Amino acid sequence: MSLRVHRDFRLLWVGDTVSQFGATIGRTVLPLLAVGALAATPFEMGVLSAAGSAAFLLIGLPAGVWVDRMSRRPVMLVADLARALLLLSVPIAWWLGALTLAHLVVVALLAGAATVMFDVAYQSYLPALVGRAQLVEGNSKLESSRAVAQVSGPALAGGLAQALGAAVGVLATGVGHLVSALFLLRIRTVEPVPERTGRTGLRHEVAEGLRFVFGHPSLRAIVACTGTSNFFGGIGAAVTVLFLVRELGLSEGAVGLLLSAAGAGAVLGAVTMGRWHARFGPITPIWLSALVTFPLGLLVPLGAPDWRLALVVLGEVGIGYGVIVYNVAQLSYRQSICPDHLLGRMNASIRFVVWGALPLGGLAGGALGEGIGITPTLWVAMAGQALSALWVVLSPLRRGPVHHEEDEEDVVTG
């Protein structure tokens, strides 16, 4: 049965779509607000970029234990409401004339903590909602929404920032999380009661999740690839808006349109994911998509304010396409091989590393931008992302799935 007729999945899908639109608009307008209204320096932009993902380092590992101990939908609801309140404080402060860069950094940090809890809970909740046999379809549909938001969100954000001010875009982000919470409230599926016996303490449970991830050759390769890519992606995120505004001389509206190119590639990736799965199976798309598409990012720093803007667009489309195919494939694979009682800790352990790399990359990008310049920093970022594909290309994933012998019974019965 298609998930299109699965009522509760549709509610999750619609709510997540609205939230993704808000989040995508916010990711565009926050740096525009910092650059345009607060005259942020490259280092300050790096700090702002790092703040948004620092929570993955600060609470990423215990978040998995907490999620495994609790029902996951309530965690998602609280996280949505917290993000809404935090982000709505930005336009209020702006309209009162009290907005500062420190305010933006604090909001990004705390909203990032809520995002950690939401994402770990959501990735652990999906198998219980749709069943493991429909994980690829479920993840593909959710990633399709993310991709559509990436296409239209930056363009809408740029238009809002140019016409009404960047603070209005942040308002849309907060409202999006409120709407997401309303849809989550309507889901009826009863979650399995979390296992409450045999707990041995936070440290032991965190270690159990880490052992599962880093003792598994295929998961280890996925973590290395994604973490490396995200580190260099954080470097790129710190300087991309600066590159487009200060090096290429683009307006806020043009920046939004150009950043939508990555979303266009993501939409195409989500739409064609079923073909990848049918043609190559569940494993091969993980390494093949990275090998073919990640190097296309090297076209971006070749951009200039003439016909070479097309190179930036092509590079962004290629990255967007490859990231979606890679993410759907590796996430579905992770969810399918992990026992239920470890889902939260597995997802949190991986996110601790791969998302924890983002703030480190953001700080490195800010420092490099100040030291060697914006365009050379972008070259470093794109070269690093291209090379990150080697982790999965040279891994056991090219030979098919790998399981622990001691986990085989859990994998089969879970």
C-alpha cells in the first residue's frame, strides 16, 4: 500500500513540509539579516553558522538516550514549539529596534538544540509509523518536501528580505514550526512503549550506541563520509552568501534565486530516488551518488558576474541532487539494519559526529575567510566535499550490506 493513503504518514508529511519551508526561509534570511542589517564580518558569520549546529556536539549523544527512553512524537511536538517561540523573538526584537548579533547567535544555538531532539526523534519514529518495508518510500517523500522547500524557500526568502525585510522571513520560520506541531498532534498511531527495564546509566547507554555505530564497517564509512562532507560544507556555508553578495555583486533577491538551484537538484534527486533503488538496490546508491555528484561543487567558486553564473547554478544543482540521493539511501539503510531499542542512540551517535562537524567547519570557514579570502575559502570547501566521497567509495558498501554477527538476530527480528 502506498504511503499516499496512509493517514498518519500524510499528517507527518504535511507538517514536516510546512516546517521545512519555514526552516529553509530561516536559513537564508538569518545570514542576510546579519550581513545587511548588522554588517557582520566573515568571522561573525562563521560564529552564527556554527551556533546553528553546535548543539549536535553539546547534547547530541545524550539526546539519543533520552529519545530511546521516551515516546518520540511528544519529543517532536515540544521541539517544534520551542523553535517557534525562539524564532518569533527575532522579528519582535527587530521591530523594537533591539536586535543584535548576540541575539541571533543565542536563538540559533537554542533552536539548534531543539532541532537535535526533533531530528533524532523523527528518524527513530518513522519505522514505527510506516514499517521498515516502506522506509525508502517514506524517506523519499519526506526528502521530496525538503527539496521543494529548498527550491522555493530561498527565492521566497530573498524576495521577502528585499521587499519587506529579512525579519519577516524569520517570522515565517516560526509560524512554520507552529503549523508542524498542529499536524503532529493529529497523528493517531500508537507508538510501542519504550523499554524501561535493564537501564544501566546514561554513560553506558551512550557507549552502547557508539559501539553499534563504530563497530559496524558500513556505518563507520557513512559517518566518515557525511562528517567530512559536513565539515567542509560548514566552511562553505560561512562564506557562500558573502561570495554571492560581495564577490559577485548579487542582490538579496538574486541570492535567494541562485541558492534555490540546490533545491532544484534536490527535487530531481527525490523524484528519481525510486529509479536508483530499482536499478541498483538499496546499497549502491550510497556510494555511487557521492562519487558522481559531489565533485560538481568545484564549479561553484568558478562563478563570476557574467555567463559564469551558470557554473554556480550547475554546481549547486549537482550538489543538491547528489546529497538527496545519498541521504535517502544511507538513512533508509541505517534504519533498516538497526534494532528498535537502539534507533535513537544510533541516529544520535551518527548525528553527533556528522552534524557536530558543521560548527567546527563554520568556525574554520570564518577564520579562513578572514585569513585567505572568500573565494579561496570556497575552493577549500568544495574540494573537501568532493574528496569526502572516497570514504564510501572505498568501503565495504561496494560489496553489499555488512552486519555484526552478534547483531544478526536483532537485525532480522527487529
